[in-house]
Amino acid sequence: MKRAVKFKLKNGRVVTIRPLRADDYDAVMRYMKEFRKGPSAKWTWQYPERPLPPKERAVKDWTNENGLFIGAFDGDRVIGTANITKKMPDHPWSGRVAVTGTTILEKYTSMGLGTKFKQIVGKWATEHNVHKLQTEVRHKNTRSLGNLLKQGYEIVGILHDTAFIDGEWHHEYILEKILEK
């Protein structure tokens, strides 16, 4: 994805989806703080006290040639992000596997944005010769799990007791999607 695209949410609002840039840093950090306070954060690697990444590191990640980091903007407010990164881009045998991730503010979930993110990430993967997509989802994140299964991902494993949240252990599903046979 090189250019911004407009996307109409199920509620009728039109948002802009585009690659993240250095000048988005402050908006993305505001988004991360807001996301971490919401109910969905416990189902991701985010948590309220997690330190924000320094600008230099964040921008380096966003502009890495072996990945794509995109944001959905409602005006100038970030409402969701998605990313894909090749796991071992220079490895001769394993260089065609990529890891994906998505976060969306609670208010904007179930409006088609997760599906659109996965379509954009999938297109990037195809254009960059990726064979397989991988992701992990906590077992109680049923909304994300349902979206991934709808998009053709399959559960290939379970990591037991990976996070202790609200007094109980949580598992993570490992999901994969083969892009070519």
C-alpha cells in the first residue's frame, strides 16, 4: 500500500487508511494510550502501563521495507492500526513467512475495519512473495478470532497459560493462513 484509501464503515462514516509516517507519531501515541485503557487491550500485548516506544524506534518499524504498518484515521484521529512483518526476510528457507497484528478502538469494532485491514495486509503479502501469514490471539478475544477465521486463517495450535489476567490464566491460539498452495 503506497497511497491512502477511503473506506466506508458500516455506520456510514468514511475513514482514511494509509501507511504510517513519522509525522503520525503523536497521533499514534495518543491512540495507543486510548486503546490501552479500553476493554480490548487485555486481549492484546498492550497494557495500560506499557512504555510507549521512542519516536525513532516506532518510525523505523513503520518504514521497514520488510513490513507494512497502516493506520485508520477518522479525521486526524487514529482509530486502528494493522501491521505485517516478514519474520526472517533474509533467510533462504524461512523468508516467506510474515506475522500480522491488528488493534481497533472499541467504538470502531464490528464495522468492517478489521476485514479491510486484513485485505490490505493480504495484498501486501502477495505483492511481497509471502507464502504464509501467522498471528496469535488470546482465546477470549472471540471477535478477533471470528474475523480471522472468516478471512481464511486456521487455528494450528494453542499456547497454554500465556497471560495471567484478572486472576486467571489465558491461552493463545496460533493461527495461520496459507496464501498459495
